[in-house]
Amino acid sequence: MQNTIEHPAEIVPVPAAAREGTSCTLEQYEAMYSRSVNDPDGFWAEQGARLDWYRAPTRIGEWSFDPVDIKWYADGQLNICHNALDRHVAAGKGDVTALIFEPDDPQGETRKLTYAQLLAETIRMANTLKKMGVQKGDRVTVYMPMIPEGAVAMLACARIGAIHSVVFGGFSPDAIAGRIEDCTSDWVICADEGLRGGKKIPLKANVDAALDKVAVKAVLVVRHTGAPITMTEGRDHWYHELGADVAAECPCEVMDAEDPLFILYTSGSTGKPKGVLHTTGGYAVWTETTFRYVFDYRPGEIYWCTADIGWVTGHSYIVYGPLQNGATALMFEGVPNHPDHDRFWQVVDKHKVNIFYTAPTAIRALMREGTSHVVKHDLSSLRLLGSVGEPINPEAWRWYQENVGHGKIPVVDTWWQTETGGIMITTLPGAHDMKPGSAGRPFFSVCPQLVDGDGGVLADETTGGAAEGNLCITRSWPGQARSLYGDHDRFTQTYFSTYKGKYFTGDGCRRDADGYYWITGRVDDVINVSGHRMGTAEVESALVLHDLVAEAAVVGYPHDIKGQGIYCYVTLNAGVEPSDELAAELRKHVRTEIGPIATPDIIQFTPALPKTRSGKIMRRILRKIAENDFGSLGDTSTLADPSLVDGLIEGRLNR
Ligand code: PRX
């Protein structure tokens, strides 16, 4: 079944300025891509050679997707912290600014840390962790605001061979406890409080509440706002006290390339969040190489990724990618609309940012506020724009390029996932024409393939042609996740069993005749809310934990700003009356259970959920109703109670 899909989409040519001094022209991309798939070992041996290795790898890619066993650079030894910091200091670049910190409050103090200073801070944190008893292989939970110490905590763990598990600062105590428990982490690093949009985030208090449920050996607390907090004697330590008198040297632990580097929890279609496991060597090379080519970074430039270090984008493109490239990266504690809707542009202007990488949801939110906030600021320093996290609608793309990029600079729309470690499909700024709404072409070594429901191949790079289907990747790449922490079977089951021998991304996708990929969104029960991945099952579990709820089904629906909103169908226990108050209470309940990012947008009470006679909830129908798409509900005759549908539609229309 070959689909022929027309893409009348506009083509935006590579801007002239992007061609000058680019690290990769179209001819180079084509030659390099072809080499990367025909001789992946030769290609990745060369890319990896930019890093320092204690023992240079001779084995490069060794992998199988059936059974699942993935290794890259298996006999190599290195340390990613050395490659991110010490290597640049040793090369005489210690005075180059590594991180610029821009606080939440525009009147607050900007901080700049050179590579030498960031190294010294990392050594201090590393030695403090050692003093607490943290050893190689231990899991350390990091629950930090967007301050340099967040990056320092990650780098310090990497330096001593501890495995970091960063938990986004917006997650609830229950979510923290679950993650601590899942990876049996004995250590936590947090701050007293975080600040976002003028609001205080009680990080230490949240950790305290989590630790009522699960025990750890010690908590290291970074003082940030200076707010009064509770310190538990014997368990909690102030970083500025414990780290005051540690040694100024801390040799990097020699890591095997396949030693774990970090765990990052992400939502799946079923069950609790999965601890995606990344290892050292392949991830280091993948983030170094993708950052280098996609952002085409040039010495002296200021690069700003607006993500949070609690997400994979922050891991790969605030910390490891930029720092391994010796770049100057900006870290922003705040939000786009505080104190006003021009905050992003004010920061770009203030720090003369050259490369700006953000999420479509932020662009859509700012677009709504009009261009007056943009034109107030001089954005002429910008050379490259990026987008990540969810499909960007062409309208938002154009607004971004025309108003922020003055219609002159490239936009890279980068598709990737927590599990891929780094960027997989994108245009390269000096090489590829752009098509608003399409992520572009595969990065080096990436072999995308579109398959139908039965696994039949519709299109890939060898067949060419246009098609639409489910997006798989057929070969391994160095940045690929190796497992789910402690559950390799679930890893195999989740990603490699739908289409045996292939990595299934969970995304739907179209390929046009020019070989451009257009991600259409998730095809599983995962929704993407403001670029954040959310398992509908997680929200359902949270809802049914409430005493008055009998059953819940959660689906996504189109939302102007968030991309997708969270739509909850809720059945209450017998005798309980629906009310607006109860809906508000349930919303609050989900925030407490998971965190504010999971707050339901719409709660619709229904006397029952539509089920098949065998008791399976018919989500397809619920999705269509939430989308206000009543015309294509499909066959409802298999429902145990078809009359329910009318009530559901009526309930939807009343919203
Ligand atoms: O559906 C895709 C969407 O985000 C999912 C991955 O989410 P997460 O692991 O949280 O990582 C987000 C940051 C890399 C994907 O399965 N997604 C990510 N980037 C894009 C995207 N969808 C369309 N276009 C993108 N550029």
C-alpha cells in the first residue's frame, strides 16, 4: 500500500547567510549521510575521535534489535564530565564562559561561569557527594530549579560515575517518591526553593513530603532563595556547609562506554513512568555530534535552549551537547510571560543570543500576544532558531521565522525523544531548504521507516517515495537508550515488539516525495501537552485514587496553545452527584498526585464509559468526541450500551 500524498507546502530556501561558513552544505550532508549508513563504524569512529578517551574504542556499533542488546564503543573508556569541562580547560579555554544564568526576576543578578569556574564548582559538588558516601553506580535523584547548580549536580554525578536521575521541579512529592523507589536511589540533591514566574516552588518541602513515603541516606540542599526550610538532622546537609572544605581536586572516574550515565523517567502508554537508561560513550558522541551539526555552533556565540534540565532536551542541549562543544549556554530560570510577554525577547536582546531553541507551545502562546512584544527588542543577534517537543503548526513556524527571525534565518524543527538521546530528524541550517511543519531529513545514521499496522514497509530512505504510517527506526545509533532501568523485558516489549526487529517510536509520520518527514503525533495512548509527554494511563490512575471516582478515561484533544489538552471522562461512585466543585477538586487532586503539568483541562462526568461487550473502553470514540468530531465516530454498534454516545456528545457540547 503506497500512499501518494501531496504536500503543497511552501518551501523556504536555505537563507543566504546560513550558507556562509556553514559546517555542512547539502553536498556534504549527502556524502556524510551516505557514509554514515554504509560505513557506520568508520563514520562513528571518526566522530567519536573528537572526544578524549582514556582508552580509545576499537569496537564501534554492536547491536541487535532481536533480542535487544545495544552497545556502542564497548571497549572504549571515557568520562563525559572530563569531555564537557576539563578538556576545554586543558586546551586553554578555561576563561571562555560556559554558562550564563538569567534569573526569574529580570532585576535579579545574572551570573556567568567560565569553564574553569564550572569545573571548580563541579569538583566541589563531586567531592561533597563523595563525602556523603556516594559511589560509582549509585543513583542520585536531582530535583533542582534552573540554576547552574542543577547542571553542576549532573556533571558532578557523571564525574564520579554516579547515575543521575533528574526529576522535573514541577513534579509532585508522590512522583518524586515513585522515581526514588523505582531506581532505589539513596541520595537526593535539591534546592531550598525554585522560582518561576515570580512564584516560589517549594522544592525542599516537596522532597520532605516524598521522604515521608520512601527513605534515602542523605539529602544535599543548595541554598537558592534563602527561604526557611526544615532540615532533618543526620539526613539533610547544606551544600555550602558540607562543600566548604572539600579538596579542590577530584579525578574523573574512568567509565566504560557502556556504564550508565543517567536515568530519565518518561511517560508511556501504560503503567508507571519508565526509567529510560542512557549510557556514557554513545550518548556523549551523539550529543556532541548532533549539537555541532544541527546548531552549527561557532566560537563566541551565545546559545540558549529554553527547556528545563528536568527533561531530556535540557540534558542533551543545555548540558552535555553544548558543554562538550565548548559553547556558551544560557540557563533561564523563568517563564516566557513573566513579568511580561516579552521576557524571551528581552533576554535575547540583553545577552545577544545567537542561537535560540524553544518549544512550539511557547511560540503559540507568545504569538497570541501579538508582535508588539517582539518588535520592542533588538533581535539582530539571532542567527538560528530551533523548535522541539511537538509538531509545530505551519502558522506558528511562519510567525517565529518572520517575527523573531526577521524572515532571514533558518529554523530547525528537531524531532527526537527521551529514548533517542538526541536529535534524529531535522534540517541542517546550511544544507536544507525548510518546509514549515516538517522536521526535515534524518540525521547521520538515522534510518527512519514508515510501516503500516501489520509492519508492511511503506517507505524508507532506500525505497524513497511518499507515504504515511507508523514511524520506526531500523538501525541503532549511538545515542539510543539501552534499556529501562531494572526492566529490560519492558524495554523490549515497549519499543521492539510491535514491529519485531525495529525500534517503534510511537509516532505517526508522513514522508513526502522530497524525503522530508512530517510527524503527525503519537499513535499510542501518550499525549503531548505543551511539549510534555503525558501517559493518559497516569492521569487515569491519579483520578481513580480519589474516593468519589469509580472510573476514568483520559484522552488528548486539540488545544490552541498546548498542542494537546487533557480531556477526562469521569464516572463517579453510585449516589455521588457531579458538580463544578467536584470537578475543581479532581483537578486539584491530579495536580497533587502528579504535578501541575498534568492538570486536566476538561472534566466531563458521565454515568458510564463506552465499552465493548467484553468490557474494553472504546477510546477511539472518546477521542473523537473530545475532538468535537462527531461525524466520524465509526461503528458504535459493538458497544455494550450504544445509547451512551448521545449523552457523551451532549456533555461535550455543553462545554
Ligand atoms: O511525539 C513526538 C514529540 O515528542 C515525543 C517525545 O517526547 P519526549 O520524550 O518528552 O521528548 C521531547 C523532546 C525531544 C515524540 O515522540 N516530538 C518531539 N519533537 C518533535 C515532536 N513531534 C513533532 N515534531 C518535533 N520536532
